[in-house]
Amino acid sequence: MLKGKKIILGITGSIAAYKAAFLVRLLVKNGADVKVIMTPTAREFIAPLTLSTLSGHPVLIDLFQKDSGQWTNHVDLGLWADLMIVAPVTANTLAKMATGTADNLLLTVYLSARCPVILAPAMDMDMFLHPTTQSNLETLKENRNLIIDTSVGELASGLSGQGRMEEPEQILHKIVEFFDKKSPELPLKGKKILVTAGPTHEAIDPVRFVGNYSSGKMGVALADSLAARGAEVHLVAGPMSVHTDSISAYKLYNVTSAEEMYQKSVELFPEMDGAILSAAVSDFTPIESSDKKIKSKQEDLVIRLKPTKDIAAKLGQLKSGKQWLVGFALETHDEVQNAQDKLKKKNLDLIILNSLKNQGAGFGGDTNKISIIDRQGKIELFGLKSKTEVAKDIVDSIINLK
């Protein structure tokens, strides 16, 4: 996948530096020529010998060899690479990159690089969320650096939250997507595709809502995969728990309620070549919503609900012969039959079936297990995979639709 690609991998002083060994191995295994540059502090977390052995090149750390006077030509390195990726990149190095500081070899190569640069941050949650770090990230994005967003999980501090460096397999996928997007052979180039993602929140009062556990990860993965194949993606997103600052670019529309998602989807769909409806839209919304917080009471609180508008059914009615429509079905019983019924009733071209009986599938997690059913009743089964890989399988099926 990366045959002949010249990649510089920068490593900074984070506990996540151990993941760099796995990333080097994956890059080399996929055909890349990898040169590793470490900051001096990174040596405290992973041995240069490990990375040198895996990459097949000496690891570069210092600007000068004190005993011989030999220096490492950072300009040549910046010109050599097709891509530079820094993973992990700490809050300290982010700050230096944002301000143009050049006090080590890695930073001088970064400032000299003419190739695209991808950054995969890693730090504790409070450091990541600190306004200074967020401001530095925004500056780096404005300077055309590509950011692989951190994931949520256990951190070195013992806390759990945002700040984990993305896993090497996912970083590899992002790199492959990057090079695929630069390739002239983009099967979805010129296609405009609508994607819905995340949950919707149906207000009970200003502080409470009816909703579900959807994180939006599947929809974001689909948007990334579609954009990597050349599509112009329009992502209509509910209140997701994941960020959408990835290396794939798309137009983002933030909504909150099912009604807002319905209106935006109906507005956009006539201009689209197709749509993937991966959002977990609330089926019901309160008949009445209080504009003031409902006070706690001893008595039971009764909330009357009414059905929300069916986005899939409406787009199925609007769909022209040149458009396609893909929906999702999350089922707990009679899975295949219920999915096939939904496909026909809502005029879908494909339906993606999830079963809550399958461990690792469903809301919130990083994996999914799906079946894809088409209008002819053909069922394609897939094993448990990361949502990034699942998105690729779905996009492959869409490309083969017509």
C-alpha cells in the first residue's frame, strides 16, 4: 500500500512512544522507507536500537556529533520525505511547532519539510484540553498540518479521558488514506455524499433530554473513508462525543434534535449523489418541552412522547433514479428479517445490519460487526473489525453499487 513512499517518523518524549515501534513495523511491512528522528527526551521512553532495527536506518537524534563535528543535514531530510508524521507529539513539542522554535533536530526538520506533516498528539486529559494546547492545535491546523485526533481511554496518570494517542493500526490507515487521496485514481471523485452521524437530543427542559448512547464514531469513520476516495462529503452530525478534526476534509453541519437533522438532510439531499444514514436518530421526542428547569418532585414525572420524522423514509421518497441511499439497522431479534423489511419499506439500496447480540458491536466502542444486505437480498457477512475498517468495507460496497 505504501511501496516506495519515503516517510519521516518523529518521536517525542511521551509514554506513548512505545507505540512508535509498532507503527514503524507496520509502515515498513506496507512498503514504506522509514527514517526515525527522536527528541533527546524520547530516548527515556524507547531505545533507539529498537527503532533502528525495525526501520533499517540509523535513528537520528542530535544535530551534531560532538566528537567528530559531523552534523545532520535537516534540510536534506525535509526534502527527502514524501510525508512527515510525528507520533507521539507532546504538548511541549506542539507548542514549539506552533511558535517556530527550533532547538532540536526534529524541530529543525519540521520547519524545513516541504512535504505534508501529520501530527498525532499524546498527553494527559487536562494538558490536552488546556486552552493553550487547543490554541496551539488550531494554529498548527491553520498552518496546514494534519491532525490525527486523540482518542478517549485510560491515560498514564491513571485517569480516563481524552488524550490517548491513536493506535498504530489507525494511524497507518490514516496515512494510507492520505496517499490514496493524493492518487489520481479516486473512484468517488466529483461525487457529493451526505452522511448523518451521532445521536440526537430531544429536549425535556433546558438541562435534560431524551437520547441514546451513540458516539458518532461510525459516521466520522465513514466521512473520512469517503473523503479519502475523493468524495465531497457533507456530514450532518448530532451531539457527538468524538471530534471530527481528522486528515479527511468534509463540510460539517452541527445539529441537536431529530427535527434539525431531518430538515438539514432534506435540504441537502437533492444536491447529493447519495447518502449514508448512520445517525442514531431518536424515534420519539417530548410532546412538550419546558423552557425552565423542571424542579425535583416527590411524585412521578410523566413525559408524553410523539414520533419523530423518519429521515430515511423521506429521503427514500425523494430519491431519484441516479441517487443511492444506505441505511443502518440496529436490531436485538429477528435481525435479518427486520433489516430486509426496513430496506424495502424505506427504498434503500443497501442496509447495514448491526446486532446487539454480537460482542464488540453497537454504540460507543471502537469496533463493530456488520452484515450488508442489498435490494436483491444478498447478505455479505463481516467479522469484528475496527470502525475504520468497517467504514472501508461499507464504502467498497457503495462503489460497487453502480
